[in-house]
Amino acid sequence: MVQMKKFFEEKGRGEFSQYQSLQISPIHVHRSKAEHKHAIFVLGKEIASIMAHDEFSGAGRTCVRMQELAIRTMDELVK
């Protein structure tokens, strides 16, 4: 997913502000599994939103689902 992020950034098609605000990357071994899981869903949502033309396309549905999973994992982090 990070490779896809880099690809879209190089093409000027995304800022990934939500993912970057988490200040986490796959090499951060000191972060918890829950934090990495949340970051994956946030990044997935942002990638899918770039690829989606509308919320009813395959990528659009993926974007909505990733947002739901990101919210759920954020709730788990708070506990």
C-alpha cells in the first residue's frame, strides 16, 4: 500500500494528509499492532478515494469500508 501511496504522490494525485498525520510507517516497530492496523485502514481509504469515481464503484465501496474500519480501530485504540 505504501508503494501505491508513493506512486500517487509522484503523479501528483494525493496528499494522504490523514495517513501522514498518524506519523507512522511500516518500519516503525515500536508502534503497536493496533496503531499499524488503524494506519493501514486510513491509508487504504485514502488510496481508494483517489481511485473512486463515485461511492457506488468498486473502489468507492472500498473507500467507504476502509473508513468504517479506520473508525472501528480508532475506537479500539482508545480503549
